[in-house]
Amino acid sequence: MILITGANGHLGQLTINALLKENPAAKVAGLVRSAEKGKDLPVEIRIGDYNDKAALQTALKGIEVLLLVSTSTFGNRVEQHANVIDAAKAAGVQHIIYTSHVQAAGSPGPLAPDHAETEKLLIASGMAYTIFRNTFYLEYMPWFLGNAIETGTWTYPSNSAKINLALRSEMAEALAKVLSAPEKHRNQIYEITSSPSFTLAEMADILDIKYQDVTVQEFKEILAKAGLPQEQIIVSAGIGVTFSTGALSYAGDDLEKLLGRKPVNIKSFLQQL
């Protein structure tokens, strides 16, 4: 049986739907934190929380293949992932697919270290693994742009670095293909990106708007003056750091190979906005 964690999240739900389409006979369960959160899912529900190793071990009984969707929690992310890995091993899980960060090992991005550490724990566990090093989602692009299309000017920090984004829906489709035949992807690490990468200035040209590069500090000040809440400023600044350090510059063809076709890239996505 296959278990998908974060089953009620965007990636989890997309992966469940793609998996049932790819393999209608697949035995699939979804991990959620409460029965209420899983009531609308078309699969068996298992209850568990990344912070509760005992509950996780119970939820993982009878599971052979696990999709560990990384948590978005800051501060104790590695501990939470370790709980899942330990519980999976104790429950007899044979293979874990993990959603990591593009080029996690050695990446300058602020989100990468937690993922790199989780990768080490997973590899050291002795279970079979497949690591999806995902870039950021193309679906976030309208949020990155804000009102730039309306105003004609896009202000965002990037330090002229190239950026790569890919569709979450296509990542889910690729995950479904791996979950349907995990033995073909045993102990593999995939860099999940579209191709090619673009600078924000190049993206602005596609949209026929102006681009203004600023430092992360300047960006934080602009957002503060606009009255954005502090939490949103912190998140936006973190993305600015990720862009500016070149942490999302890599473009490869792993996603294309997994899908069996070229994935949607930034240019084709922007042309539809």
C-alpha cells in the first residue's frame, strides 16, 4: 500500500488524483492530522502528525511505499522529518519518496539546509529512497508579480540571477509515475525543474512590463511602507534571498524524462497570464 503525507495539501491532493489516474487499481492512503481534514479525500485515511512519532508508526502499519511531503514548518522541520523516517523504518516501510529542494546539497538558499539534512537522514536509514529536489512552483508566479501587470512595473530582488520554476501539477504527475513503479526509481535523486531558466528582467520582457531590481533590505522597506503584515514581509524577503543567491537557477531535464514530455516552462506560463 502507498501512503501520501500531507494528503489534504495542494501537492498531496494533486498527487493522489494523478496516482489514481495513472494506476486506478493502486491501494492508496492519505495521512492527515484529523478525520475532518481527510473527509473529502477519495482514499483511505490514516491519522497522524509529524510531531507524534508513536501515532505515525501506527498510521504507517502495512505501508510499503511512502511519499513524505516536506513540511513548511520553520525551526523544527528536520526533527519532524526525522520522526516520519524513524516511524517508517519501525513500521516496515520499504521505500520513501521525499520532496526536497532543488540542488539541496550545497545550495545557498535559506530553505535548503533542512532539506539537505533530511536527505542525509533518509539515505542513512537503509530504506530505499527517491528524492524529488523540487524547484519553486510556477503556480506562485501571480503572487510574485503582485500588481505588476496592472502598474507596468515589477519590483523584486533577484541580483540579476536566473530563476527556474515548474508546475506543481506536473510535479504531482511525475510523483504519481514514480509511486506507480517505485522499483524503477530506487535510490535516485531527481532535480525537478522546467527549462530554461530566466532572469526576472527576461520574465518582465515577456510580460511587456518594466523590471526594477532591488536589494532584499530595500524590498522589505517597500513592503513595510505598503502596510503588509510582518509575517508576509518575512516570507517575501526569504523568497527574495532565494532568488538573489541563485538558488533556483538550475535547469535540467529530469522532470521531462519522468513525464515523457517537455514540462510547461516559465515563458509559456507567462504568455497565458
